Amino acid sequence: MTFGGLYLRFFNQINPIQTLIAFWIRILSVPNASANLPLYKIEVQDFAWPLLAIGLAWSGALSALWLKLRWGYSMTTFLGVFSLLSLGWGTILALLVLICLRMPSTQRWLNIVEEPDATRMGTSSVYR
């Protein structure tokens, strides 16, 4: 998603790998046909920053999950559900992440809490 956002930002076109994002752009960029509401149009560039933000949020959430921080699991689950909307490869990857998060081996790994050690001055995992 980060790469797609950068590509969109630099070249003002959708990355050839992310052709299904064009589906959402076509849906959201159609002007409103109702006479009561003002006409609006979402430009292609308007999708660049959300793609960048979500892509970078993925790296932060996965890093927090790796460090076994309490919010990492929740944020990764939220981003996985949200990324199901990306269609194509993003949907497949998000589905794999959600399946892996629910696996018993992942749950056991996240629930392991190291005992505080006097030499480490209490720097143990905070995930419980």
C-alpha cells in the first residue's frame, strides 16, 4: 500500500500491480447525479495519502506485534479487516494475516511473558 501511494503521488496514475484499486476510484469519482446535493469528484491524487498512511500503519502495527506490545495485536487485526477492502493481492494478504493472528501457535507466542530479570531492570514483555 505504501508503494502504491508513492507511485500514485509521483506519477499521478495507479500502479499497474494495483489495478483493482481503480475499481474504487471509478466508484468514488463519479459525480453525484442528485439535483439536491452538490456535485463532487474525487481525484486520483486523493487516494495517495490514505494509501501511504495505511501502508505505514501496517509497518508500525507489525513492529508492535513483534515486540509483543499490547496494542499491536488490536491494531494489526483492525488493519487486516480494513485491508480486506483493497481487493486483489491486498485482500489475500490481509486474509492470511487474520488467519495467522487467530492460530493457536500465534496466540501462545503472544501470551509468553518473560519474567523480569534484575540485570534487565524489569524490561519484560507487556502483552497479556
